Amino acid sequence: MPQTKKTLERLCMKAIVDINVIMDWLFKRDEHEFAVKVIDLCASKKINGFVCAHEITILSYFLEKEIKDKEQIIKILSKIMKMFSVLDLNISILNKALKSKIKDYEDAVIEQSALANECDLIITRNTKDFENGKVQSIIPKEFLLNPIRHKK
């Protein structure tokens, strides 16, 4: 089957998926159906989905509070690390995040990781957290309505 222009553009798109979207998917929180679809696109490699390394450790913390079964937590984290490319952190990203216009440091680290890795978007439930940043943020529902128009 020939690939359409829209399919090719989607395949080239690079998006960081914020931990809140992953947690919506895992814990079936409000509007989790949109998170499921975004994560399915990443898992099937229809978009290049990324998470920052520190998001994995934060997620582990929340999973330990919720699940308490180490074997299950390992399975979940392993699955996530297979579905997404995990972005390394370095001193440059951490220092640039300190100077970011984004108020929350953890969000600033995500922004700087996106810039360092030339990501097009940050898919998050909390776009206000990134409103002063240099990378466009978008909620899952809006992304799913038309992912291509949000590309750089």
C-alpha cells in the first residue's frame, strides 16, 4: 500500500510524551482514551515518541505507590522503554533548563530535551506548564484531531 503524504509526515514527527499522558494511559484517568491513542501511535512507530530518562524514574515512584508489585512494575517500565525512545540527560540540558522561562524545573528539562533532540512537539495534559517555552505543547485530544498541522 503506498504511503500518503500525511502518513510520511507523521512518520517523521518527533514528539516527547509527558509523564502525565503516560499516567493517564496506565491508571485510566480522565480522558485516558486520548492517551491510549497517542501511545498506540508511538508503539506502532507511526510517530517517533520520546520520553526523557527522568520521566521513567518519576513513573517508577508513582507505580511503587500504586502497584507495590516489583515484578509488575518492571514489566510496565520495560514495556514503556520499548514503546518510546528514551532521551538521555546531560549537564548541558540541565543547565539550560535552569535558565528556561518555564517555571517548573522538571518541565524545563523536558523542554530543553526536546530542543536538544529536535522534537516537534511536547504532548501533555498540562500545556500551561509549557506556555513560556520554545517547543509547542499540545493536549492529546488536539494532537489526534490533526497531528500534521502542529509540525514545525
